[in-house]
Amino acid sequence: MTIQIHAVRTTCPYCGVGCGVKATALPGGGATIEGDIDHAANRGRLCVKGSALGETLDLDSRLLHPAVRQGGALARASWDEALDTVAEGFARIIAEHGPDAVALYVSGQILTEDYYVANKFMKGYVGSANIDTNSRLCMSSAVAGHKRAFGEDVVPGCYEDFELADLIVLVGSNAAWCHPTLFQRIVKAKEARPDLQIVVLDPRRTATCELADLHLALKPGSDVALFNGLLAHLARSDAFDAHYVASHTTGLEAALDVANAGDDVARVCGLDPDDLQAFYDLFARTEKVVTAFSMGVNQSSSGTDKVNAIINCHLATGRIGRPGMGPFSLTGQPNAMGGREVGGLANMLAVHLDLDNAGHRDAVRTFWDAPRIADKPGLKAVDLFRAIEAGSVKAVWIMATNPVVSMPDADQVRRALAACELVVVSDVMASTDLAPYAHVALPALAWGEKDGTVTNSERCISRQRAFLPAPGEARADWRALCDVAQRMGYAGFNFDSAHAIFDEHARLSAWKNDDDGHRRAFRLDPLVGLSRAAYDALQPVQWPLNADGEGTARLFGSGGFSYPDRKARFIATGVRAPANVPCSEFPLVLNTGRLRDQWHTMTRTGKSPRLAGHAAEPFVDLHPHDALLAGVREGELARISSRWGAMVARVAHGGGIARGAAFVPIHWNGQTASDARVGALVNPAVDPVSGEPEFKHTPVRIEPFGVAWYGFIMSRHDLALDQVAHWTRVRGSGFIRYELAGRAPVTPDMARALLGAGDDADADADWIEYQDQSAGMLRAALLVDGRLEACLFVARVPDLPARAWLGGLFAAPELGPRERATLLAGRAVQAGPDPGPTVCSCFGVGRNTICAAIRAGDLQTPGQVTACLKAGGNCGSCIPEIKSLLHEVRFAAAAAA
Ligand SMILES: Nc1nc2c(c(=O)[nH]1)N[C@H]1C(S)=C(S)[C@@H](COP(=O)(O)OP(=O)(O)OC[C@H]3O[C@@H](n4cnc5c(=O)[nH]c(N)nc54)[C@H](O)[C@@H]3O)O[C@H]1N2
Ligand SMILES: Nc1nc2c(c(=O)[nH]1)N[C@H]1C(S)=C(S)[C@@H](COP(=O)(O)OP(=O)(O)OC[C@H]3O[C@@H](n4cnc5c(=O)[nH]c(N)nc54)[C@H](O)[C@@H]3O)O[C@H]1N2
Ligand code: SF4
Ligand SMILES: [Mo]
């Protein structure tokens, strides 16, 4: 491939908003990144993760060569050796134990073309539907809800609806952090039209609530009761669209019977009856309503019912598929939607055809000219890893996802993989929590190197284009799959490009799409037969495409659903409590979710120092009262445990958590902390229809994690810290920062060993230390050739110098006498105040700086803060936090007055 020196238009690899990005490769490596003005999803805007993409493209820690396990460890191997090992292993196990003894576990972060090949390989050639994906953990309840209501997995609306709506209801969505550029569109719409009402339904007070006119902190898991109550209220207030219901739907009566049977909704949901009534009235009288939902809805043992309870309200009012209205499922990953289009879940076929329909199976098998076709659903993620532990599945190929971190009951996943005969891992990174379980590791092309298409939340297909050369021996995921398929003697995998795969996918989408019982909305026929050049130039387009190749913004505005009778279905959604409820042993409900500046297991965002400043370590956020009961204090460490596992994190009081609840972010893992993999605690209960795990509701207990000292290390190099009781790590600019805590006292000798200044220390190395044994204090620094190499600060209580000034010293080629003199004081002689944790990652502005400016200038609006400090002036992702700081300072001033 030739390296492009001009800007290449591509799509962001993170969230499902699917922003257009313009990337320009730099001669020395890396790239400059800007938002693509011409992409309809973002019109040039990027969030903080998107704008930091350029900092994540280095080849540090990349997996660049295949490896095969030899005598217990992975050893570098050629592609031929690695592919032979996979193909022979899969073929042998299939021959001995049948096709259901092997499995693929893939991801919404591979491209549609990769996904298409993976699905064809398993369902058409291996002959088993044992291919599941991390979308099971994410979108499967939305998929199941759409299928039940519409007869097909279709998102009826588009992003523009958020701007045209008069009411936006965000259910279980922290869009300010998780779908930031879409959220910024809502912010702008509200600025232009303050009457636009925003209601947030979330047990937690999140950054998203800063924009809300009403925040309903409902009891976790009570969404079905709330939306059933809404349906009943809509019926009472004559808000139904009788014509739409009669012409385009069936089943209202049964759904309404169940809804009417629910009593005392406010009590069930733990809400103030007046607030609830205000929301119901607002919904009833507002025609243009978008109800957008995300993981607070999907990741629940009643997730599918939550989705349908929401859709019921939109069908009953006919508010669907018209400008400014509709239910809207926010997708998580960049290609969550594309994976569904190719049928990448264990209970789907391909191109929205059904696995349990013999006619559909026959059509797909014929089209593929495949030797077989899977004829029953495969194992869904949780069941899949159980079957692996039980030994009925003996080989698994895991691609672009890390189940050791992201599955519920994640220690069970470890046990399963340790017992598995053949584990193949395709990843872009060498060291992950999953890597130790691999028998074969296959290096994949990463974002910027790979080529293909993704589909975002509004059904918009966009190209991801390569602008960097393939590093090392990395190959596209689709190519590795084809290489193995061909070795197994399967025809139908001689694709030579992503373009050829896309063409086949487009043709299959049109195949028999008009026949009785086969008709579905998903179709790409105008894209069939695109030349390579036309595919490369493909502009973002929303499926379904009409005969002229134009996309479709909205569906179902005048019916036309995908069931044979073209009618939608109301679903009677009974209220169920979450699967596992608190008890005296595990009295708190653990909720888990995302932080603004990290992406999942941090393999890519973790590379950016800019992104690390926002939250430097894992925490457990809980109500001060519950902390008191648990005997833990803010800033200290706590052990959080459930029936399934345990972890350690710093206690925090973010202010948004109700009594009885706790929140832990999902991002930390064995690479970034000694013991902070929250998946180990999460209960493996799943939704009975979708199989999606209940990530947001696990009963837990919180206890002090007793330590004798707290400390931190900043070091230019990675350190082995196995001997300390607790550590976490993030990358700073020129250093790695470790937060530590321990039990055995730290002696100067131990400090030397920890910082790698052992006996054979460099002749030019200076060691400075300061110890106050009676105060339990030790401070030390290692300088090499006058340059700061590493420093360590230890104290009995977690009250230690600010990390920011020390971090800045790593930029200096040599420390001057003044800096040396004050180094162990941890602050400059004329120290400015500690800026605090980063709020604005774009301009590196800390929390304390912002609060001080608000106080000093009596600032009232985020705009004034931006004018004063720049904070919030670039991507805008931090504006909700700035707003909450404005409230906080005002509140503190009022309290003091
Ligand atoms: N910064 C960042 N952005 C991301 C990602 C990331 O890793 N980092 N990941 C992407 C992916 S894959 C996904 S799936 C999306 C997820 O995007 P979101 O779903 O917005 O994010 P989460 O933090 O998982 O959970 C959303 C909210 O659900 C609430 N919740 C918990 N229980 C309930 C309940 O019973 N009812 C209701 N109504 N709400 C509840 C939680 O308190 C939480 O605030 O984000 C995408 N965007
Ligand atoms: N407790 C709890 N757990 C959760 C959730 C939650 O809310 N709470 N949310 C769930 C959800 S919604 C999701 S989406 C999952 C996400 O969880 P995962 O999918 O496990 O997380 P990632 O870190 O995104 O994993 C992607 C992996 O693929 C690698 N990779 C990146 N690009 C490529 C590529 O092009 N090819 C290949 N082969 N590899 C690549 C990355 O280095 C990384 O190791 O977590 C789920 N787990
Ligand atoms: S909003 Fe999502 S798609 Fe857009 S830049 Fe941010 S992470 Fe990327
Ligand atoms: Mo997700």
C-alpha cells in the first residue's frame, strides 16, 4: 500500500455515533486528526477521545507477529505455522466432536467485511451457529426488542430527530460521556430552542443530567414499570393515535391490560409521584418525542422488555419514523450495527434473515453455495464460556474483544479459557489479560491501517480507510479468517479485498428480498457491483437505499413493518425484579459503566497521556452514608466483593449515587491495576430473550482494604510491583504513574528495588531520599545524568503531594539545583496551587483551577469559564462537568454565607 500524505476521510473507531474523521499521516509516524465537516454524523465535531486518536497510533506494545504456544509460552511463529495450527486444530476437533465443538467470539469493533466472513465461515462452512460477539453484552436486548416489535432489527429514526424533537427522553444513557458529539448536537438544539425539554431516567446523577430539565433517579431495574405506567397514562389521556394503531399494529389490548395492572408506579420506581406525573404529562402532550436508550436499558435481566415497553409508547401514539420522533437505540461500538447486518450473533443468520426459518436458511445456503448451514441457534456469550469450561466447546477463536475483562463472572471466563484445548486470539495489542490464555496469537491491522465499512446508530454506512502502512506482519481480520477457511478446504473464501467481500454482502442483502416471507428493510442493492474505485470513494449512506442509491433517514412513519402482515406488534411486558437482589450479606447494588475519557479495556485510549488525566485510577463511588456504614473513607481503599468475585478501588463520593448503590467504572484490568477487574464481581444473570447480561445490577459488599501506607511512583519505565498489596497505573507525558498501597513498611532498600535502582545502579545515577520513620514517611528519587528517572512518595495516609508538578519535571532534560532541592518536597518553591484532576482534557485544565476561577471572577456560565480558561472551548465534552462545578461553587458559597 502507498502511504497517503494528504488527508484521508475515515470513521472514528470508538463509539456508535460514527463521526467522520480526516486523518493525515505524518512522515515520522502517527497522524493529525480533525473532524470531517462533510460527515453528517458530526459535521466536523469530535469528542475528546476522537481528537486524541493521534496519540494512540504508535506501535508501542503492538502485536506485530504471529505467535504459537510452545512449552507453556507464546513463541514467535510464521503466519503459515500459526494458520496451520488454527486450521488443523479446528478441523481435528470438528472431525472428532462435531461442528458445535468449535466457536468464534467476535466484536462490534471489527469491520462489516471481517464480520461477514466470520459469520459465513461458522454458519455456512463449519455448520454451527456458535459465533457470538461482545454485542451480546451490549446491543442484543435492543436487537431482540426491535425484532419483536417491528419484525426486523431496525432503528426507525436518525440523529436529526434529536434536533427536531420537542422532548428528548434519555433512558439509561450517559450520552454526555458516551455519545458526546450527538450530545453536543442536543446541547446546541437546546441553546437555540430552550423549550426543548430533556428528561433523563437514570438511577445515578450523571454528567448528562446537567442538561436535563428533569432527572428521574428511578430504582435500578424499574424501567418496565415506569413505561408500563406511561402507556396506561397515555391511554387515559387520549394521547393514542387510534388511526396508526388500527392500521399498522396489533396486540395493544394485551399490552395495555398488563400496563393497567401495574399499580403504584412511583413507589415501585422509588420516585416522587409529582415528578413522575410531570414526566407522564409532558410525554402525553408532546408530539415530537425521541426516547433514546442505551445500556441502562439493554444490560438488564428485563432488557428486552424494557426496550419493548418504550417502543409500545411510541407505537401507541404513532410517534415513530416521522421527523423529531421515535424510539432510538444508541449503539455502543463503532460497528455494533454492521455486525447485526451480517447476522453476527448466535441466533441470527445473515442480512436480517432468520436462523429459525427453513426458507431463509435455504436461501442463504444456496447463495453461499455452502456445504452446510447451521440449523439451530448457537451458544450465546455467557452459555458459550460455560460450555467451554464444561469441555463441550473445545476450540474458540476470539477476535477484537477481551472476555477476561468484559464478561460477567469474569473469573469463570479465566477458568474456561485455562481449560480450553485451543484458544486463538486476534488482537492488535501484545499484552492483554486475554493473551496468557492464547495458544495462537494473530496480529491484526488496527484503526488507520484497516479498510472497510462500519454502520452507526442511525444506519449510516461509512468507510474506514487506511492512512498508515501495515506494521510488522499484521493482517486484516478478514484475511486471517479466509486464510484459515482455505486451509480447511472451504471454497468461497478467495476474497482478495474488503471491496470483494462488501460486494458479496450487498448482493446477499438483495437476494430474494422480494419473495414472500423474505422481505426485509435491510437492503443494499444499489451498492451491488460497485467498482473498487467507487467503493473506495463511497460516501456515508443510510440503509435502506432506494433504487437511485439514496439513503433513508426514517422508516415506519406510515407503517410497512417487516412482519408478513406489515404490522408492528405491541408486547405485553410484565414487571420483573432484577435477578439478584441485595441481602444482608451483600447489601448494596453495584452499577457499572463508562468514564468520559477511556474506552473499554484502555488498550488504545490508555496510550494517551491527555486522556489519562481525567480519572487516574479505579474508584468505587458510593453515598457517604453507606461509606460510613461500611467503615470506609473517601480517598482510602476499599474491597468490593460479590458472590462471584472481588476487587479493590479508591472510595469516592461523586455526589450522584443514591443510598444503597455503588458505581465502579469498567475500564481497569490486569494490565492497569493489581486487582480492579470489575467483571469478576458482576453476576452472570441474563435476559431470558436476548441473553444479555445484567451488568448494572449485582449485590455487593464493601469493606475497608486495610493497608499500612499509601504512595505513588512516577517512572520513565514500566516497573514490576508484584510485591506491593495494591497498584494501578496510567500513562503520563514521558512517565508512567503508579498509585500504590502496601502493608509491609517500605524501607529505603525496598524503595531502591521498586524504582529499579538496585545494586548495579548506573555510575551516573543519583539517589536522593528523605525518611521520617516516626511519621511513616519516605520520599526518594532516582536521577540519571541529571535527568529525573523515577520518584516515590509514601505516607501513612493518602495525603501526598500533587502529581502534576512532579509529572512536569519529566519533560526537563536535566533538573536544575532548585528543582533538585525541592524535588522531595513534591512542590516548587513558589508553588502554584494544585490544578487537581483534569476536567478539560483538550486544554489540560484541572478541577481546582476551574473552581478558583469561578470564585475569583464570580463566573456564572460555562461560556464565561471558557472565556477565562479556554476549558470547554474545543470539543465541549467537559461542559457538563464545568456546569456541575459552577453549581458546586455556588452551593458552597451559599452554605458558607
Ligand atoms: N467514553 C466512552 N464512551 C463510550 C464507551 C466507552 O468505553 N467510553 N463505550 C461505548 C459502548 S460499547 C457503549 S455500549 C456505550 C454505552 O453508553 P451508555 O449506556 O450511555 O453508558 P453506561 O455508562 O454503560 O451506562 C449508562 C447508564 O445506565 C445507568 N443505569 C444503570 N442501571 C439502570 C437502570 O436500571 N435503568 C436506567 N434507566 N438506567 C440505568 C447507569 O447509571 C449509567 O449512567 O458507550 C459507548 N461510548
Ligand atoms: N461490568 C461491565 N462490563 C461490561 C459492560 C458494562 O457496562 N459493565 N459493557 C459491555 C459492553 S457494552 C461492551 S461493548 C464490552 C466491551 O468490552 P471488550 O470488547 O472486551 O473491550 P475492548 O477493550 O474494546 O476490547 C477490544 C479488544 O480488541 C482489540 N482490537 C482493537 N481493534 C482491533 C482490530 O481491528 N482487530 C482485532 N483483532 N483486535 C482489535 C483491542 O486491543 C482490545 O484488546 O464490555 C462489556 N462489559
Ligand atoms: S463521539 Fe464517538 S464517534 Fe464521535 S469522535 Fe467521539 S468517540 Fe468518536
Ligand atoms: Mo457496548
